[in-house]
Amino acid sequence: MTISPLLPVYNRAEPVFTHGEGSWIFADDGRRFLDCVAGIATDALGHAHPRLVAALTEQAGKLWHISNIFRIPGQEALAEKITAATFADTVFFANSGAEAIECALKMARKYHAAKGHPERIDIIGFSGSFHGRTYAAVNASGNATYLDGFGPRLPGYVQCGVDDMPALRAAIAAPTTAAVIVEPVQGEGGARALSGEWLQTVRRACTEAGALLIYDEVQSGMGRTGKLFAHQSFDDAAPDIMAIAKALGGGFPVGACAASEEAASGMGVSAHGSTFGGNPLAMAVANEAFDLIAAPGFLDKTLAVAARLRAGLEDLGRRYPQLVVDVRGKGMLIGVKLTGNNREFMAMAREKLLLVAGGGDNCVRLLPPLNLSEAEADEAVARFAATLDLAGERWAKQAA
């Protein structure tokens, strides 16, 4: 047996893509695909956005990397933007969502240790969640698919069901609980949007118990749901700590852990660090991406186009009840639950020159750029309909 030079942990799909422009991406054979994956909710401004290209190009001619032992002005500028727009008072920059989650988990435990309660280590997560692939992140998710074969599970990680509030409240009130970690809109878990009432109830329970509330807004944040962050759709639901990534860099690797002053109070010098986190290249692009997404009126347009896209998909659900179970999600994070295999559907969508992502609960997700046009939304619906036609034919033959 010969192993590939690339570790075979991905079942990679064809085709090979060479370049992109806005919501479109081009294969090496010349085919033009409508990209409703966007690097899994990462290319929030589409491919090769001219302002992001200019920001990266200008910084590339100046300074790529130094070290966090020195000041990096771009970090200070972006941290001020994030704190001005959120509950947070302080920000740590990393390279990915998983790294932002790691910082959040460490911060929560460090907070209690610094307060004289080192026994408070338990992190409450949820079935169907996804927080990244690092060891702590997969333990926080509790998904056996990502844990099996990697030795014993880490202590201090507890899983609850989203729909069992009495059990969750009891777990939060336990004397060893440090924090709750949750996605306000589950991405890989099947595009499930948690209600404002649910988030507010958990917020109150954490406050009463002295536990911290961590939001994983890696996928749902930076405008994906029509608000800068998904939890901002509701009053009295702000977290103590929040992980951000994906769209924060518009496709360039950037992560951030944002926190209140109180939640971050245990994180003194040497408590955490990163070699590449917040490097000048990343900060140049992320500052520009933040300005574009947070600009007045930008997310209003996103919401309008997202509503048009969802309405079109819901209409398809009524037209194809034998294939579509449900349309769910929020903003530009839309899930379509299918009767047939979602992975097979993804492949058939590629035949129709449409890219969609997978998801839990047999969903496919549409995660297009936030600046998708109305015409592109209509085209996405048309290509999804063509894929449903193809799926109906093939699945009928399989069943025969």
C-alpha cells in the first residue's frame, strides 16, 4: 500500500479550481460554477474582491511577519472595531476558528482558577455542535466521529441536548461548571438557529450560577445571519466570550477570541500566545473585510437577498415534497434537509455547476458570499431545482 504525499484525511471532490470572481469560481476545464459554499462561509465577499486584493498586495510589499512580542498596529485597529461593535472589551487574534475556540476554553477555566475556584473546569457543549478539530474542540463537541481512536476523552467536558432545558439548567448550576459553549446557529449540525428565548434563558442561567457563556460565532458571525453577529438579533443574550473566524478575514486565515474584561481577567502575561496570530498580512485583510461588512447598509442588502434565496428554496420544497423535508437556518446560512443522501446531492449539484456544502441531519447548506446579487440568488434556486430534478430521477431508479 502506498500512501499519498497528502495525508488522506479528505475525500476530495473534482474539479480543480483555478480562479474566482465574486460569487463565481472557475475550473481548470473552463466550467463556471456558482459558489454557494464560499470556502465554507469564509469567502464572505466573494472571490478576489478588489479591496481585499489591494490591502493584501500593499501589505505584502511592506511587512509579512514579526512577532507578538512587538506591537502590531493592525491588531490594535481591528480590536477597537470589534470591541466597539460588540459586548467585548478585549480581543486575542489567532489563525483559525479552532484556535479561537482553544483560547475561549482556556480563558473560561483560567477565569475560575484566578477567582480561587480551580475545581470549576466543566465545559458544557451540545449534541450536534461543531467547534473545530483540535483535541479540546472535538471534546467540547463530543461527536464520536471526531473522537474515536484518539485515546481517552478529556476530563471536564459535558454534553447536553439543546431541547432538554431542565437538564441543561441543572448542569449549569453544578459547582464544577466553568462555562457553556454553543453556536447561536449550528452550522455543521444542520443549520439549526437557536431562538432568542433559548439564548436568553441560558444567559440568565449562566449569570445566576457564575458560569461563563461562550458563543462559537465562527460560522454564524461577521454578517452571515444578517447581523454582524447572530446573537445580536436578540436583547439580553450577549456572551462573556466569543470565538470569531471564517468571514473575519474574507478568506485569509484569521481567528479571534473576544471577551469581556471580567471574563478575561485571568489571562495575564504568558497565559496564552500565538506565533502567527494577528500577523500584519492577516490584519491588513481583516481590517478591510471588517470595514466592508460593517459598512452602513451592507447587511441590509444581504438580508434582502437572503430572504429572496430562502423564499425560492422554500418554494422548491413545496414543489418537490418527495425530496425536500425542510428549509431552515438564518440569513445566508441556509440548510435544506433532504429525503435522499445529502452527499450524493452535493455531487449532483456540481454536475449542474452549483456548489453547496454538507451538513448534519442530512442537510445541504447554502453559504454564498454576503454580497450575492438578486440575479445570482435566482440562479442558485434555478440550479438547485435542476439538481432536484436529477436527484429525483436517480433516486427513483435506485429505489426501483
